[in-house]
Amino acid sequence: MSKDFANRLLRWFDVHGRHELPWQHSRTPYRVWLSEIMLQQTQVATVTPYFLRFVEKLQTIRELAAASQDDVFALWSGLGYYSRARNLHRAAQLCVERHNGELPRDFEALLALPGIGRSTAGAILAQAWDLRFPILDGNVKRVLARWHGLDRWPGETKTQTQLWAFAESHTPSARVADYTQAIMDLGAGVCTRAKPRCNDCPVSDGCVAHRDGSTATLPVRKPARALPTRQTVMLVLRDACGRVLLERRAPTGVWAGLWSLPEASDEQAARFGIANTHNIAAGAIAFRALPAFTHGFSHYRLDVTPLAFEIQPGAHVADAADQRWLYPAEAAALGLPAPVRKLIATLS
């Protein structure tokens, strides 16, 4: 049955699969690895322009390793989940230090690199070298959970173990790279989360969820919980030349290491902080409110109140550590969180 599953999927892939993704031409280990990291929790349509821009600027692992963190973040800016970029950069440096500037062709060695888990390591080995390793990303979990009728949340340890066993049993010995792409394509385009196109599925006649009419409830969703909401005040501080004050965030936490706008707990703290940090007289600052907005993270919602502070001509402005005064166009070249980038773009 597992062999028949793979054969049917491969025949479908030859006709209906995606064969023109940019990381497939050419399919080098570096390009495969980069695409797999970018595709974590992000769709192909979103990733494609970022991938093309990234490999145009940094064409090899050695070039990535030698790049500054600011350069890497600038290329990644807007793609989200920035820990992926930090791990990618560090992993490239380790490849130079330990593996002569190449990705190791070994599962355990790949797994030892930051940002590479079991499924990503398997995908790299399968797609870059056609080695027989299973994968289990979100699309594959959905396909296998429905096909086998698993009625438990895939995040449970027991269910994960079962899904890995299914993934292993279905992975063929030949055309592993094509099979890996095929099952991802099936999940992305046919066995979708909502309104799956079961009539177009090459393996639907063996699918338990299709047989039982349970595609809407499988895979079982994670138990819902309300997302907490946090508040912050972002300070859009501009000098008489039109430059904006940016500061590098701490190396840990949300948006770690990125350049962002200073923040404060409320308006009073913002006014005091500006005057105190930069030694600017209160009368030399003109204040105005900007439209508030909400930014969603995977684990909470952030309500942002932007406050604009215009420093009058002649006022002395001093830089603090890890701060820069930049024109909006200059700021756009840095690694900025997406909502901060959009906010600064409105100033241009």
C-alpha cells in the first residue's frame, strides 16, 4: 500500500506538480537549505521574491557566513520569524568552520546546525542529494493525518511518533527528491486546510478522511486559547533634517538584533525619555499622535501607539549606544520589523 501511495503520487507530480520553483534550478544544497528555512511557516508565493533577492546578494554559504548580521536581516526584513535568519547566518559560519564551507551530507551533522530540525534535515538530504529521508512539515502532516484517519492533535508526542512512522513507510527508495516535492505540493494545492479538492487527489480512494467525510475535522486542531494582548508606544523621533532615530533591539526576545523605533510604556514616559536620553529641552519638541495599529505574533497581539516627536531646528541631538539617525530611505536598507518598516515608509 505504501509503495502504491508513492507511485500514484509520483505519477500525479509528473503532470501536476511544481517544477519551476526557483530553488529547483539549480538545486544545490545551499539553495535547497535556504528555501527550506524560508518556507518554514511561510507560503511559496511569499518566499519566492525573498529567495531570489537573497541568492542574488549572497550566492554561497561562504558569502552568507562573511556577511554582517545587518546585511542578512536587511535581506530577510518583512519575512518574519527572524530567529530563522539568525540561525541561518550562524549555521553558515559553522559550515565554514567545520565543513569546509559546505553543508554536510550527513543527517546528524545537519541536525547539529542551528535552525535545522529533523524534517528540514530530511528535506535537504532528499532534495539536494536524493537520499532516502522522510519529511514531516505542516503540509505533509495534514496529508498523512487525513489519509490514515488520525483523530488526535499532531502536536502530541504520541501522534508525532505515529506520523513519522507513516512518513517513513511511504517514502520510496527511488526519486526521493521528486516524492518529497510531490507530497508537499499535494498538501499545498490539493489537500488544503480548507475545502480540499479530493476529486483531484491521486490517492483519495485510500484516504480515511475522504471515506468518512472528516476532512473538515482532520487533522485535529490544537486546543484553542485566547491570545494575550500587550501594549507599547513607538517613538517616531525626527530631527530638523528629517532623519529618524532607530535603535538596535536586544540580542534576545522579540525582533532580537533588528533595528527598530524606540519604545516607551506611555506618552509621559516617552516625553521624559526623549528629553532625558538626548538632553533636549521640552520646548524643542513638537508632539503629534499617529494612527494606532495592531501587529499579530504567533503567541500574542501587540497594540502599537505611534507618537511622532519633531525636534526643532537648533536643538542639540546626541546619539546613545546602538542608535542611529537615518533618513527614511537609509533606514529601509536595514533589517527592520515589518510594521516598523511600514510606519517609516509613511514618513518618506
